[in-house]
Amino acid sequence: MSRPDFWSLPEEAKKKSKRREELVSELEEWKKLKEEVKMLIDLATAGHGPAAQDSRLQGSSFANAADAPNAAHPRRQTVSLEEELHIQYEEAKKKFEDLEFFVLFSGDYDKSDCILAIHAGTGGTEAQDWAEMLLRMYTRFCERRGLFAREISQSRGGEAGIKSIVLEISGRFAYGWLKSERGVHRLVRISPFDAEKMRHTSFALVEILPVLEEVAVTIDPKDLRIDTYLSSGHGGQSVQTTYSAVRITHIPTGIVVTCQNERSQQQNKETAMKVLRGKLHLLADEAQTRELKKVRGEYKEAAWGNQIRSYVLQPYHMVKDLRTKYETSDTDSVLDGKLEPFVESFLRWKKGRSTDSRR
């Protein structure tokens, strides 16, 4: 950064400056933890040294009776010190685990905001209800992690649930926290919509896309077809009298993105372009991955049945990630947004695979 030509490329310079700030902040956190641990060790050593033992002895029942009023509850003092050490140890341990966990967020876009899209699979109302259950799960998870979710577009189901919804998730490590959720999610339960109370299997597709800067993905304006139309609310009623909703079609790939929740056509267009950049980046990344797998003989055609996670509510309770093999019987907590164990197991699994591939 001290080089005279550092700011000759402003966009690159901004990225490097931001990255430097992040690294300095992380380093300071580790330094603070190191100091806390050192102080804790010093305190523990001082509390068990000869001087401390003599002090406890003088405060014991063997001490001179005249000193008894000044030796108020020596055992309680000892326990208090031990309790304080234990409390500080647990706090330091928690800080270490948090810092060590955040090291796993080492992907190129883990610090970015992201687009979360949920699409109901075939199965009508049952699948649409499952999509809405997933929406609630992710909304609760975002609340737990201090992430902010903003709706971009939504298509409601006829009887219940949602056909699809697109959200923008912003906050620290938004993409890093949610990238493990990309794929097909399978639900097995007794359907509340079945009069015969039969067991049903439902599917929903979750997309997670990083929010990328314009410089990260180049899009030729000639490759875009942009249509505008009236925004509509739930049930199809018009909510605006201007053509503010935007539909963008990327002609070479056939990708279509819509946005109607912003206040103006320009804002809808900008938001739709965010989603399109993420989709094109993911498409290029998947194409590269497929080529690598073809070379290695690992490639399998993507299919709807290739789910990443299974949620079984009947005849037993189990949520299992089919990639990492992590599982839990506490289905209520998972559906209420407790996804951290699944995220951590995925990140460690991903890191392990990356390490293996370099050997």
C-alpha cells in the first residue's frame, strides 16, 4: 500500500485495503485472546504458589484465634478463585473456538452478502408448504447470526406455502454461513393436507449465490433482454400503476431473473442484475467443476433426487446431511434455525476434501 502506484487501479486498491483491514482486525482478536490466556495462566500459577498456600493456611482453623475475624471464610475464598478461573477459562475457550471457526470462512466470497432462493419441487401444495418451512428455518437462522434478510421476489402457492422466493442476505460472512445450503432438501412427514394421513415425501431446491461486484462478472449488455411489467401482490392483484417490475433474460444461457419488490424500476433492475451476476458466476464455477470431474471420472449428471439433506419427521425424527454424514434427532431445533452444527461440519468436510485433492 506504500507504493506510489497503489491507487492507480482504484477498484483493486479498495479491495486490497478492505482485505488488509479485515486481516488486521482478525489479528488483533487473536492478540487479545493470547493476552487473556497469558493473564489466566499467571493468575492460576499465582493462586497455587507457596505464597498463596501460606495465605490459605493462615486463614485456616489452625491460625491464631486472634486472627480469625480477618480470615473470613478461607475455603470460600479458595473456591471463589477456582470459580473465577473456571469462568475465565470457559470464556477464553469460547473465544478460541469462535476465532478458529471463522478461519474456516476462507473462500473467495465467504465475506460477501448473498442471494438465497427457495423453489418448491413437484408435489403441489405439499412441496410449497415445505418451501415455506425452509423459508422460516433460514429466517430464524439469519436472526440467530445477526444477518439481515430482504425479500426480492415471491410467488405464493394457491392453497398454502410458496412456489418460490428470493431473498438478499446481508451481514458478516453471509455467503460463508449459507453456502452449505445449496442443493435439494428432502422432507418426509405425515402430510397435514392429506385426509388419510399418509406419509409424503417433498422436495425443495435452495440456491445460494454470492452478491458480486460488477467487476467480478462481465456481462455484455447486448446479451440481455430487459422487460418491464406491472408489479403484482399476493393473489395477482396489482400493487403499482407503473411498470416498475423488471425481468432480465440472459440470452446466451437462458437464465431469467425477475424483481418487483423495490420502489422503482431502476432499483428493481439493479437488484435483478445482482442476482444475474451471482447465477452466471455459479454457472461458470459449476462448468469448471464438471470438467474436472469428467477428467477424474467422477462426473454424475445433476438430478432432482440428488438431495444434500434429508429431514425425516415420520416414522422417526432425524435430519441428516448426506455429504458430511452429520445428523441429529433434534428436528425441532433445526427447523427453528439451529443450523450451526451443519454449517461447521460442511466447512470442515469441504476443507478436508480440498486438502485431500492437493495431495
